[in-house]
Amino acid sequence: MRIIFIVFTLLSLSCSANIPCCQKEENKIIRDNNGVIAKYLSDSLVIYVDKMGKEIYVIPNMVCFDKGKEGLIKELFSSLDSCNEDYGGRVLFFILFNEQLQVQEIRVFEPLCPSYKANTLVIEKYVKYLEQTEGRWIRKENKQKWNLFVFSIVI
């Protein structure tokens, strides 16, 4: 339920501010620079669209980081070389795994673009760090062909 609340709150904020990256008639579709990330998002189902345009129906967050979500966020923050100022922009990360829990792709959604655009360099470092977490993910329950971990942080 938290994922839905965060995403729709962020989408409504960006749409109500007349920010061009989000159009009101498409406020259920989540996009990045590569196109659509998700056509539908709930706690029980995500229709994820990979970079090649393939739709993947997946139950989100059926995998977890070996130190939990808070441990992952703590590691992300500590992975930066220097103390970074707070940009105040919330960023949503989508990590797609295959059946063997190998990271297939990482997508980033910045709902408050462009006026609150997070530091691109920081996001790139976070993505690079997340790509190196392979082998540190644990399957919670049912074995799916695809797994998706969704989380947000304030940068």
C-alpha cells in the first residue's frame, strides 16, 4: 500500500504543478527517459515495461536485500564519495531481476522533474552501486520468472 501512496502522491504533486513530465490523462503511467516503466502499479501487481518494450506482469517486492530495505538505503547513502547536499527530490527505483535474481535493468522515476530534479550524478552512482548488489538479494516467497523490487528515497 505504501508504494501506491508514494507514487500517486508524487504523480499528483507533479501533475498539479503543471510539470510537463506528467500529463493528467496519463497519470497512471510511469515514465523515464527510455519510455514507459510501469503501466499499472499496486502492491499486488505491476505491469512493468522493460527497455525493449516487453510487458512483464509481476508481483512486486517478492525479493529483498540481504540487509533489508533500510540497510540498502543506508548502503546507498554511504556509497557516495563525499557528503552530498540534500536536493529534496524523491526518486523511485525499479530493479528488475530474472528468475536467478540477477539484476537485468534498473529504471529511475523522478516525479517532480524538472524544478526539483535530483542530482543526475548522484542517481548514476546509485544505479552503478545497485548493479553491483547481485548475489545479495533473497527471494521472499513464490518463485516468479521475473522479480521487481521497487523503493523510493529522497536525494
